[in-house]
Amino acid sequence: MIRRCAATVLVLLPFSLHAAPFAYVPNEGSGTISVIDTATDQVVAEMPGGSKPRGLAISKDARWLYVSDQPKSRLQLVDLEKRALGGTVALGESPEGVAISPDGRWVVAAVEEKNEVVVTDTRTNKLAFAIPVRGQNPEHAVFTPDGRRLFVSAENGDSVDVLDLETRKQVGQVTVGARPRGIGFLPDGSRAYVAAENANEVFVIDTATLAVAARVPAGLRANGVTVHPDGSRVYISNGGAASVSVIDTKTNQVIATVPVGQRPWNMALTPDGGKLYVANGRSGTVSVIDTARNEKVKDIAVGKLPWGVVVR
């Protein structure tokens, strides 16, 4: 009885008071956000997420969760203290990936049908500006670690567009494999890793020269990309192979392949890099991988069609 009461109190406490980080999972088929306590790997809450939540990012003060609501062409704000829907920002048709700048100032969303990246100012939670991209059907827009540039994967353009935040213009484009999806950077920003889904490869881009420095074979339908905080490993979700490939960044070779659920999509690591959380769209689960052993340790049931994970 005492344990049950303690657990109940834990769920009701504001998230910011908890020592361990939480993992937030957008379930596009359920219209919900599952909240996972990474200390116990249990779902401790379900929050509303809009009609079809996909990309998401958390404000620097951990007050707001920014979620792309694809059918309604908007950015949905979720109040993390109240666990309730807040305001919205109109973005344009079919927003996908969402990211927040390292300084917490800007939230960006890749808007597929408009072929642009739309930028929201977190100080006002209002639309600030948009930057057109040359590539078609942008999926993810990801900040470089210094926050000065954005790399944008163009699904139908077989390329990565490079945008400058200060000038608000495109300053480069890198040709990669067919249907690029996820993007991740080494902590020093020297290299970007891009998963090309229809090529089943990962393209390594030298960010100084904007040239492809290496190509790494991955699993079938490689899409999600996450980089370990120490820069030693890159994790690639393979949607058609139900697995995650682990790349050693010193050699750019796959050193392990970890089975997960069906249609693994986007992923996130705990701040210490100890655990990787993988959203499995067709399984309705999140797989937890122990990164020291490169082994799956648990599957957590969430909502329908989980699209990704963010940890804070």
C-alpha cells in the first residue's frame, strides 16, 4: 500500500521536480504524448498532443513542449506543468521534424509542402520568419551544435540543404543518397551523419567543406539518427530491418546491430548517453537500449504509431 501511494504522488508531482529525465513520445495514431520516467522505464503519464503529433522539442526552461501537428498545419504547444494543450502557431501544410536552437531562442519546423523551414521565437511563441529550401519535401531541420546553421534533409531532393540563421538564407547543398531522413552532428560540429532511407546508407558530411567524407552501409530503410554525447558512437534506426546500427565514429564502421521493434523511427539518448530510446511505429512500443552493452533491455508499450522521442 505504501509503495502504491508513493508511486501515485510521483505521477502528480511537477515533472521539473523529478531527478531523472523524462522521455516524451509523440503517438501520431493516438494523438497523445506518452511520458516515460527514464529511472524506471515506465510510462507515468499520457498527455494530449494534438490531432497527429510528430516532431517535438522542449523549451530550455522545460515549460513547453513544441509539437508538429501535421494535419492541422501547426505547431502545438503543450504545457508540461499542467500536462495540457496550450497555444498554437500556424506553420504551413504538413510540418514534420521540429528542433530547438542550442540557446533555446528558436524552434524550427520543416514544412514539407511549402519547401521551407519555419522559425518560431520562443520568447513570444509566435512565428518569426521562414527560410525557403531548394530541396523538395524537407523532413528534418537540425541545428549545428553552435546554433549558426541548419542542415535540412530533403526527402525528394536526395540532398541536404544548409541554411544560415543570421542571413536567413540557404548557403549550401550537399548531394547524398535517395530519400535522406535523420541528421545528427558530432558534438564539435565537424561532421554530420545523414541517413538515406532508400539507399540504406549513412552519408558523413564534412561540415567545413560541405563534402561527403564517407558512406557507411546501414540496415534496410535507414532513417533515424542520434549521436552519443561523447561523439564516439552514432545510432541509426533501420525501419525495414527492425534494428539499430551502431557506428564507431573513429572508423565510420558499424560495430553492432541491435534488434528492436517493428518500424523503428526516431530516437533519443539520456543526457549521460547510457540509454537509447527508440520509437517503434508499427509495434506501438519504445525499445530501451543499454549503450554500454549494445543490447535491448526493455520494450515499453506506448500509444499508436509512436513517431519519435525527446528526452529532457
